[in-house]
Amino acid sequence: MADRKPVSVSLFSTCLADTFFPSVCFATVAVLERFGVDVRVPLSQTCCGQPAFNSGNRKEARKMAARFLSVFQGEEHIVTPSGSCATMVKHEYPVLFRDEPRMLSLAYRVAERVFELSQFLVDVLGVVDPGSTYRGKVTYHDSCHLKRGLGVSEAPRTLLKAIPGVEFVEMEESDRCCGFGGVFSVKYPHISCRMADRKIERILETGAQVVTSGDLGCLMNIGGTISRSGYPVRAVHIAEILAGSEGAVP
């Protein structure tokens, strides 16, 4: 084990984490370093282009995607605390560059090295014990992109259930959309709010003190509704639970 070459990872921080929740980036790095991973953060990274892509602006999305590929093309592994952004790179970049053979080839090569955090920990590093310290009743929300886009649903649950002090409880309709959907929540706020209300009903039914997920967009949408309504539950990114940076739930 002493002679084993350390795994090298580049952190793709994402816009939401970098702008609104930098603590999630720090937590992600802390968790990866716990398992001997050499983490670097390319400072020239920008948006993956998903907002523009979802809005139908393929030209701008292509520019951002080309920059992403330029920044990360030489990295061994690319890890992000976002199933949504990982799905964008892995599934939509080939769509954006389908008529450009050189860029399409690059997009496929980079996509093979992109992982969401829990996926990387379990499927690449083989982590079964996250070595975390946490206490409280926790439920999990399956984000649409992480579960349907990447097929990742067991990895986060495996990690959460292995944490001493965590009482993990499943919610009904855990994979039902929370209503965020990126620009969907902006274009159709009334529908989005109704969907968020239904999601929170399911969360409250579990009696959990914390709802967690692998996508900040979902947590921001869910957490905003919780905050406005004063419900006794918090929305916390799974990276912060794994890092222990959120501490114990009172």
C-alpha cells in the first residue's frame, strides 16, 4: 500500500458551489484527501454551460463546453459535487459537438473521467466506510440528473448508512423531482413551488432532521421552501455530511 501511486483528482467546483456554497467545495476536498487523493483545483475553470444549454442557447453552451474541455483535458480524474453538472459533461457535450469530429472525440475522452463525488468514492476508490462523524436522522433526495442521468442511487446511500450515528430513513417518492430543474423553476415558478411542496411533505413524513442530496440546485430549492415555511429540517449537501463539517444535529 505504501508504494501505491496516489490517485490524482481535479475538482470541478460548479457555479452554485463556487458562488453560493463554497463550504461544499471545501468539504469535497476534505473527504477526498481523507482517502489519500491528491486534489488540485484548476483556477481557470468556469461554468459547464448547462444553463445556456437548457435555455436553448447552443452557441454559448458550446463555448463554455469547449473551455471546460480545454481546462480539464489532461486530468486523470475529474470529480464534482454535482450530479447535474457531471451529467451535462458526460451526456450533453457529445450532443453539442456531434458535427465536430475532433471536439467530439475530446468530449468522449474527458467524459470518461468525470465523476460525481459519491460515485467516485464508491465505484473508483472502493470506499465502504467514509470515516465520518455525524449524528441525526437523515433522509436522501435522488436528484433527477444523478439518478436518471448517471444511474447513481446506491452509492450515496451506501456511504450515509455506514456513518455511525446516522439514522438513515428512506422517504416516499425519493426520486420525484423537487421542482428546481434549473431554468424550469424560473420559467414555471408556480409549478415548481407545488412540486417543492410535495417533496417537502415526503421529507417531513420521515421525521428526519436533515435531507441531503448530491445536487445543490435541488437543495437550494428545497432549502429555500423549508426556510420560508419554518419547517424543522435542514437541507445539507452530502459532501458536508461526509466531511463532518455540519457536526451533530441538535
